[in-house]
Amino acid sequence: MEKQLVELRHLASNARNRRTETGIPRVAMVQGAIPEHELAAVYDPMINLILTGSKAMTIGERTMRYDPASYFVMSLDLPAVGEVCPDAIGNPYLAVSLTIDPQMVGMMLADLGHVAPPPCSSGFSVASVTPELLDAWLRMLRLIDNPTDIAALAPAYEREILYRVLQGPHGAMLRDIAMPDTALSRVRLAIHWIRTNFKLPLRVEALAEIAAMSASAFHRHFKAATAMSPLQFQKRIRMLQARMLLIASAQSTAAVAYEVGYESQSQFTREYTRFFGQPPARDVRQVQRELRDGLA
């Protein structure tokens, strides 16, 4: 597989140290030392393939590490903190990703028409990469140099990547987000509500009703899928939104705390410090320094 990786690295070599669009729908790449504040975010459902170096993703109470021998799949919108590293001889981190379109997965399942794998409880995991999956990625990334072929061929190559993942250990995870009556698809409805209404008080009973589950079953399935409780999920969404507001605006800490749903500034500061490792003002100064250094 090393020959495939060499070509993939060449095709993605123009990536920058932030999300770099390829011109191919839903396909992006990134390279180098990524600022910490950009790695703490709400990630869209994706298939992430490392080409050089390694990455650690911390989601709730779980941390997963992967490198060019493996790939990462996230089937839900999840708040996570990433950390990237160069390889053993110092070559910079390099990766590509495909944002998952549940509708396309659903159409593929309808076309395949075979018995699906058993239900999946987790919304993210890592599996070993295969030559067939790398071949599909090669066909996709070669379109970067042939943009006139993208409209005609990218959908077919996207289906091939999804097909290879569906046939692998993550098949149940992809299948479950595209089917309406699975636990993962119901958790996805609750996640959408939390992301849209993160400022409001959270009631597990109301979320369970949205997911059409009992409160106890919903809590169990939500934690299995996201590695955190619904309340922990909401707090992480609030913290990430607060950081974005503090960096992008001149609002005070008190104003931002209220904006993201806190009535107590002291409680907000405690939870912000617990999540980011330092109080809001100090954290924002550090991020702003990183941004200035990146523009220098």
C-alpha cells in the first residue's frame, strides 16, 4: 500500500494548515501544524484518511489515535478535540477527508438491497485501511488535476469510497445513520436539537421524546454513540460557541456567557477553564497570538 500512499501524498501536497478545499464536493485536505483552536470544534460526519503522521481525536471520554495504517469514521455531528503529529522523521501531518452525505448512503443501501450488518451503537471508530479503499481515494484525488472531470466522475468515486467503508468494520455505523428507525439515527435527531437550541435548558425527557425512546434508553444510546451524556454534549457545544464569540467579537466574558445560555459568569468561567485548560481571557489572548503568528 506504500505505493498508493506515495501517490496520494503527491496529489494532496498543496494542502495548507487549515481545511483546504479540493474543488471536489465534500472532499477536503489539510497539512502541517494545525492551530489548536481549529482542532477543537464540532466535526461533521466524515471519513478521515491520514496520509502522513498521525492524529488523536478526543470525543467525550474516549481518545482514538490513527495513522496511515488506519482510517477514522465519524457518523454524527460531534464536538471533539484533535491533536496532529508529524511522522517519525519529521514529515508534516497530511490528511484528506470526505464529509458523509447520509442521503447518498441511503441511496446506496437501496441500490445494494442486501441484508445489512447488525446495529451499531457508537458514532465513531477507527479501522484498518485496505488497498481497495486507497484505490478509491486515488481515483477521487486524481480529479484535482482534472477538474473538468469532477462533475461526471466524483459522484461515482464518492459512492465507491462509501461502498468500501460500508463493506468494512464501519458498515453498520454508516448504515444506521441513513436508516430512519435505528438508534443512531434517532440520536442524530436529538443532536440536531441540541445544536440548534444549545442556549436553552436541557431536559433529557424532552430529548427522549424527540428520539422516540424512553428516557433511560435514550440516555444509554446517546452515551454509547457520543461517549458523553446529553448534558456534557450541550456544555461542549456551548464552550466551543463561546470561544468563537470571544475570539471574533469585542463582547465581554459576561456577555458571552449569557449569549451561550449561562446565567452565572463564575460557573461559565469554571467550565470554560475545565474544558480549555485556562480562563477565557488568557485563552483568547493565546488564540489571537496564534492567529497573528499564522498571518505573519
